Amino acid sequence: MPRDQVFHVAGLSMDGVVGLSPIEYVSSAIRLGLSYERFGINFYKNGANASGVIEYPGALADTAYERLKKDFAKSYQGLANTGKPIILEGGAKFSQLAIKPADAQLIENKKFQLEDIARIYRVPLHLIQNLDRATFSNIEQQSLEFVMYTMLPWFKRWEENINMQLLTPLERKAGFYIEFNINSLLRGDMQSRAMAYAQGRQWGWLSVNDIRKLENMPPIPNGDIYMQPLNFSEAGKAPVTVTSDSVSANALAEQIYNMIREKG
């Protein structure tokens, strides 16, 4: 169906026309992860220590074979029977064949599949509770990178298609447009925000009410006044002598920090 009949946002494609499902396209990675799950379940279900080969010097009768098989499954298989001594008769010999999970690299393989599947949608590992390589100093930066490198391309794709397909030429000419507001996703910690607000306030491109609006706080009277540093002047003119004390950026940041902290 053409775009004048259905709203369509193009995604992953090999030819630019027919879309691909990321899950279907990398289904082999998901199937491998499921196979690790089934292997781990069966590995522990059947017993991690008491599994191997029972050797007899001769042939067993059908009755003796069935009795041995049932007795072995009942008494020695499963986690509850792990570590029990195995009692054999008639010259039988038991050979251990089980491998340790570490030898099979089961845990390492499961972690690799976790990373492999996360790559499908470019999701940072700390967002899926894998904190092996995460620290307190880099999680915030990784979260910002997730917004910039993973979500922002999708935001732009949706914005462009909405503006193109859902707005008329007259609406676009009148200045209407669709845009995702991701300011809340890019907000840093309280101290960093306070410093950024202080610089915006000091250099005159933020007012008190602008800052309060960004922090979801109600406006205050006379809060729409923009300040300008006293030592600014036009090029070619004599510099203006500063006669009053100016508020430093650090002091202003401290005031804004206290304001945000009081808000909670």
C-alpha cells in the first residue's frame, strides 16, 4: 500500500523496500540462546555428578537390565541424589563421563548470547541487568549514549515520516512540525544540571522561570527576566567599568542546586 493510504515508518531492510524483522533476521542467535537454556536444564535435571557408563563383563538378561536401569534412575539421578555412592554388583564398573559446567563454558556462553541478542537493538548491557563491566562512573554515560546512538536515530526516523505523511503542505508551511522532546532522557545528575543552569542564567540565555520549567516547578513573579554580564560590550566601543559585585557561576550553581534539592 502506498504511503498516502497507510502510515509507514521504514526500518531494517536489505533493498530499501521490503522490511525485515530483527528478531527473524537474527533468529539463529536466539535459537542458540534457547539451546543453552535447554542444555542447562537437562544437565542439572539428569544429574551433574552421577552420570556415565556402566560396564558389565557379560550380557544382562532383560529382567536384570530393566531392574538396574530403574534402580539407577531412582537412586542416583537428579540433584537430590548427587554425591551418593553407587552400589554395583556382578562385576559391573561405572565410568564417570559428566563434564563440569565450567569445562563446558556454559555460563560464559550464556553471557555471550545475552550480549549477542542485545546487539540486535543496540541495547547497553546494564539496561538488561548485566553489570559485569559497568561502574558507577560509566553507567550514566552509557545511558546517554543509548539515547544518542540507539534511540535518537529512531526518533528522527519517526519525526521525518510523521512530518511528511501526517502533515499537509499547508500545515508544514504554517510552521507546524512534530518533534520528540528528549530533554528528560538527557538530564544528568543534580549537581551537573545545577551548573548548566547557572551558566545559562549567568550568560543570559536562561531565565529563572526557564530553569523552573525544566525542573517541573511553577513559575515565580518577575522570573522571566534575562540577565547579561556587566563586562559585555559591543566591539569597537570602550569597555564598561563594572561597579557592582557580580554573582559567580559557582555561587549561582549552589543556589540552583539548593533550590532543586528542596524540591526533592
